Amino acid sequence: MARKVGVYTRISRDDEGEALGVARQQRDCERLADLRSWQVVKAYEDNDVSAFKRNVVRDEFELMLKDLRAGLIDGIVAYDLDRLARQPRDLERLIEIFDERPRLEFATVTNDINLGTPDGRTMARIMVAFANKSSHDASRRIKRKHLELAQQGKDSGGPAPYGWQREDRSKVDSKAAEAIREAQREILAGVRIGTIRTRWQEQGLGNPRAGTKRMAHHHVEHILTSPRLVGYRTYHGEILNGDDGRPIKGDWEPINTLEEWEAVCAAIAERKQKRPGKSLARKYLLSGIARCGLCKTKIRGQINQRWETGSNAARFSYQCSVVNGGCGKVGRTGEPVDTLIAQLVLEEQRARASVTAIQGEQRWPKEAELEQVTQEIAQLIEAERSKQITVATLLQLLPAKERLRDELKLERARFYKEQKQAEAKNDAAELSVDKFFALPVERQQEIVLHSLSAVIIHPAGRGRRKFDPSLIEPVWH
């Protein structure tokens, strides 16, 4: 009977996505199998997958090893040994299986190596070692090239980041850029990244990776805080500075101003520090804001389990719960309470806006000081480079200047964060009640808390009664 073999094909990069490289390998491998009178029963294909990177799992390679060990195939045909392995550990795993099953077949199109013999294994180990070194050398050259491109402010290629056109990475995609700016305004107004992620998923925004059902939280956060938004060039995730100590600007159109970007980054960093591991999610407008009129305990919203779409029953209610330390004696249907509070808050903020002068955008008052410190750092570095001062002198003077620079940058970020947050939170005066309830619930709560410190729900007495607005007491700031 003909020996049953598997064909393994792999290519590290398939930029066109057409799998032409692996297809050519498979044809040559099948031709070799025919010459050996072997029957090809399965093709294992790892297209656009590296065999050198340690953190990459080759699914088809792993399946091939399992099938070999289980006896489902009697050998392997590959185009070249380096298609199978570029890491010695992967080769040793394959050799181990050939030790367990001595009669396994092995062949490559480009050379004649037999893993079933000691000489063949020795030669295979030498060839994989050279292939591994070749990959290391290529990796080093590529890293050096990317660093040089970064230092020149040039793009390093690859798929266009979200916010820029796929055809031209230097040009802003206006639709995506507006989605990013809107999400940033929501962040400054108190909306969670998780809420933005869900909305983007529903609207098809954010360039989710192929094969994923929804974008990861860190992916959305990176889109909204990437230094590329303000035109800064990065290398290995860090902003790259030039010889003058200033961030290198890339040759693409920015989406944010420095003030906008720093404000968003500071807001997200501050939120992480204040609420580590704690969810900001809310389902109901007055959860944590409403309080019981009898015991003053915070009241939470509770879903009505018997509510169905189209029914006249209340969808949810606010209940003082014994479980949460309350008296359990006060409750109220949720929707009319929310509508009443929304109307009162929006009216109050419209009245306030009509008598409050609108201040123009203010500049951070210490910009000149930061510029002076940055220049002094550049002058010190240039003085050492031109041998006017020694390295020892530079290292004595530089740390204090760098600390002052970093402190000033942090102060600037906080200044613009507070300014942009105030702008984002003060736009409620133009909202109607319907538009208010169309906002994410975190944004709704921020608007309410801008005017109120609490809402007290007083008991309505026994029996079924109509909603009485006088029993809902807003506590204004």
C-alpha cells in the first residue's frame, strides 16, 4: 500500500493575502510525493505565519505533530526544512516523534535529508541553526531600519491605523477621525471605554481585527490615546525624542491638538488611579444618586422581572433595599422619576448658561517656562556632544532639568484635562429630554451630578397612587 503522508507549507508574510506562495509550495510537494509513490492525504498550511517568533503558535504545524504521533499520517513532505522549523526546539519536537516511530517518511523538495537517520538529524540541526541565525540577522536589520525611519519621522508601513486612510496613511480619514474625537469628548464627560467599545462594535467602527467578535478594551484605549493622534513618532510604544530633546513629528496629518490629546490621556490615567479594578458601569440614571427619604440610604435601580416589551408595567423601579443596609420601606417607579429629574436638571443648566458668560479657551500659563527648560536640556546635550562639558557634568545637571520638564508636562496635561472636561460637561444646555436619554448612562449621570448632589425619594404612603413629583426632592449644589 502507498504510504500516507501530509504536505506542510508555510510562508512568513503574505501581504497580498492571496496565499500564492503556499500554493506553489504545495504543488511542488505533491509532485515529489508522486515521484516517491506516496499518497498525500492532508495538506497543512500556515500562511502568513512566522516560524521564528517565539510567541507565535502555528496551528497547522501543531495539528501535523499530533497526527504524526497518532499514526494518522506516515510522514511529511515540505518544500524546505526552514519551512518546518526555524527554532531548534521545534525541530527537536519533530525528531522526538521520528524516534518514537522509526518507519516515518520525510522528504523536502530542495534537499535530501532523512530525519530517520543520525546523519540526517545532525544535518537538519545544523541547517536549522543557520536558518535561526539568518532570522536573527534579518530581525536585527529590520529593527535598525525601523529605528532609522522613526528618527526621520517616517511611517514604517503596514496596515493604516484607525483614523487614517487605508490608501494613504498620511491622510486623515474624516469619518474615523470624527468618531475618535467624539469618543474622546465622551471620555472627558465621564463615559466608560467599555460603553464606547460596545457602541463602536454596533456601528462597525474602530477596525476590529479579523476573526474577533468585538474589540479588546486595550485596543480602543490605544486608539483614543495613541501619540500618533498628535503627530508624535513612536518606537516600541514610546515617544521618540530627537537630539534637541523634543518629540519627533511624523510625516502624517494629526487628528488632535496637543491640548486635546494630553487631556484625554490624563483623564484615562486619573480614572485608572481612582478606581483600580472597579467597574463604572451603571444601568439606571439615579443609581447611587437617589436616597431613601426615611433612612437616607442610597437607592439602587431594580429591573421588573415581569416586564415585557409593549406592556404597561414599569420596566424598573428604585427601591430602598434591606440588603444594602436600608429600611426597605420606600420605592418608586423608575421612568417618571428619571424624566422629572432630567427636565429639572436641563432647565437649571439652560438658565445658568443664559446668565453665565462663556469664557474663551485659556492657555496654560507656564508654557514659556516649559519651553525654556526644554531648550536648556537641548543646550546641555549639545554642549556635551561638542565637548564643551564632560559627560560627568552633563549627568550632574541633566536629571534635575528632566524632572522639572516632566513635572511641568504633567501639570499642563492636568490643566487641559480640567478645561476640556468642563467644556464636555457644560454642553447639556442645548439638550432636549429625548436627546438626554439617548446619551450613554454615564454621560447622563455626569450631567445630573453637575447640578445635583442627591435626589431624595420620600415615601408615598399606602395604596396605589399616581406619581407625585412633590415627593421627589432634588438636592442642588
